[in-house]
Amino acid sequence: MQASPLQTEENFISEEPYYEATGQEIAIFEAAYQNGLPVLIKGPTGCGKSRFMEYMAWRLKRPLVTVSCHDDLTASDLVGRYLIKGGETSWVDGPLASAVRAGAICYLDEIVEARKDTMVVIHPLADDRRVLPMEKRGELLRATPEFCLAISYNPGYQSVLKDLKQSTRQRFVALEFDYPEAALEQQIVEKESGVDGEMAAKLVKFAAMTRNLKGSGLEEGASTRLLVHAAKLIASGVTPVDACHSAIAQALSDDHEMLTAINELSASLF
Ligand code: ADP
């Protein structure tokens, strides 16, 4: 069998990631972790969920395995498969199996995107059995107390087809994330990009304007991530209007009328 890639140091986060807490999420995650409970992180894209996971992995001194789920992701992609190489068959662990073996924190990002059969392997790991069924190997992998399962999803995007089932969600301790409140978001933008407080405050104001357009033509407003992108361009000498256009408006929409409206908002501010 192939050695678990997590026996290397690469999944350990050695330096403290910059993370500003927005509520009690650190204490709740720690308590869930100590009790072997899996965690569900809800919230819009770009609001700090992945950064939080990196921070918690650093804080709990566990390796972090992140899987970005997509609509082709199957249970075998998570658990592992037999590969034939040079006439020989060998088993290769998938990221979830590696994480269980290494006692890592496994973060399945945007879980509802994955194929339905992935739930078959997640459910027994996410209740008090804490086992990973490896059907193809006829093996049940038991998770050690260090292992932690965390999943994320964005309630804003879900259609009936892509909602999390009660049988799944009722296995998790849930943490709700949202964009940080204005003063904190300003601080994050400053710290992440190097722009001054005044510029960061304007960007946060601009974000609030775009978030108000949600539902009237925009699927989502500007996330904290997009603000940081725009701020980084500005810190590198791009004008604020151009930075907002490229890093924010174009990222949010392809619709010309909407782009004009968003550009007018930024022109009024900068
Ligand atoms: P998500 O996983 O929710 O899509 P990320 O965690 O990737 O979003 O956040 C996007 C970016 O926003 C991060 O790279 C970071 O620059 C910034 N960010 C958002 N929230 C925070 C926070 N609470 N503390 C520090 N940085 C944050």
C-alpha cells in the first residue's frame, strides 16, 4: 500500500495564520473537536471559512486536508482506489482515508457539490461510530480522537436538489459565518493588503453597496476575499476605480447593465 502522504510535514501549518474571530467560533470548534463531534460551517463564499480552518488546524496542531468538492467527486475519490501500474495492483488512499489515518482535520469544502454516494462514507464518520467504510478493501478504518471532520456549504446557493439533507446536517455542530462587521472587515483588508485605513474603509463601504444588490440582479455581493484582492491591486499602484472594476465588478457579474451600475457605485466613492 502506498504510504500516506500525510506522514510528511507538508500538511502541518507551522506559522500562525492571520485570523480575526468574529464570535465564539474558536471556542465552539475546540469544544466540538475535544468531543469528537464533526463541524458544519455555513456561509457565503469568501467570508473566512477556509482561513478559519487553517487557523484551527494550526491551533490544534493537526495536519489539515482540504478537499474542494465538485460535481464529479465520488466516494472513491475520497476513500481511495486500486491503481494498476506495471502489471501490479496497488491501493492508493484518497484524501479522506489519509486524513483519518493521520488523525488530521479533513475539511470538505462545498460538500453539496459532491456526488450523492459520498454521503455513504461521510455519515459513519460523522456520528459516534467514527469509522470510514473502505468497501473496496473490505476494511473499516476507525478514526482516532485526533481526527476531525469539517464540511462547509453556502446556504445562499442551494437549490432543492442541492440542499444538505437532514440526515446529514443533523450529525454536525453548525457554525454560521458571514462577512465580518464593517470595522473588523476594514482591519482585515488593511492587514491582508497593506492599504491604509481610509482606503480599506472605502472598500468596505463599497462592498456593503454591492451586498445590497443581492437579489436584484446579483447572486452575491462582494466578499471579503474580493475586497482583499482589490486592495492588493491598489497597494500595487492600480487606481481604486480600475481595481474595483477588475477585482470586484467583473468577478461578480457578466451582465453589462449590472457592471455599469457597480462601476458607478465605485466611481461615486473613489
Ligand atoms: P471562504 O473559505 O469562506 O470562501 P476564505 O477563508 O478563503 O473564504 O477567505 C477569503 C479571504 O478573506 C482570506 O484569504 C482572508 O484574506 C480574508 N478573510 C476573511 N475573513 C477573515 C478573518 N476573519 N480573518 C482574517 N482574514 C479573513
